[in-house]
Amino acid sequence: MPKVTLPMRQKGDVLVDYEEKVFEDVKAQPGEKALVTFHTVAFEGSIGLVNLLQALRLLRKGFETSVLLYGPGVTLGVQRGFPTIGDEAFPGHLNFNKQIEKFIAEGGKVYACRFALQALYGHSEKNLIEGVIPINPLDVLDLTLIHRRDNAFMLHSWTL
């Protein structure tokens, strides 16, 4: 077997060119909206966290941005902690909560479907992170249609 002669990577080394940006940095025009919808289970993959980061980026680009949590997505919007609410049991345990709280603090809106919250996952509205707005299940479609009518950018994700 040939001997490896390349030096080992060191902390601080760069593996890719992270500074080159290929496309223009698009900003929202006045009044533009964005909607990010989640139909995913918290902690079952990266899409929930990735979409929260995308929603925050859209907000910071000037879009009036809303997040819709429905189906299993409502599990991203509930308070967490162990041994008590707000306690982080391990690093990253409260990633979703912290991202949602930051998104709301910066002016984003987060909606959670009441049907999924209670009927599917047994939570009450009191379990939601402060600032998450519970909505009627009939509002799920109407929220999407309002954004469509307003020619908004929409990002939809489904996982099973």
C-alpha cells in the first residue's frame, strides 16, 4: 500500500472556497412576502433546522416572512427542555426552539395548526413556544392561498 505523504489537515484549514458567491445577493422588493411550510418531525432529520435557517435568511433579506408548522411540523413549535422547560439537556437539544425564538424576535411570524397540535400530538396551545400563533386547520390552506395571491416566494418541505 502506498504511503500517504500529504500533511494532516489542521484546525482552521479551509477545505472549500466558502467566500466565492456565484449568484447576486437577492434582496426583497418593498412588500414582498415569503412563506416556509414544514411537514416534518422534529429531530428526525435536518430539514426542520435548515428551513428555519432559510426562513431567517429570507427575513433578513427583507421579505415579510411566515413559517407554517402543520402535521408533524407542529412538533418543532413546542416548548422543550430537560429536566425543566428551557434547560438544554445536551448541546443542540434546543436548536429548534432557539431558532424559532430568534426568528420571531426579528419580526417573523410562526403559525401552528391546532388540529395537528391536539389531535395528532396531544399538545395544548400552552405547550407552544411563546409567540407561535395557533391556527384553525382550515387556515392552513388559506394561509398558502393568501401567499399565492400575493405572489410570495414559497418553500414547502415534506418528510415522513
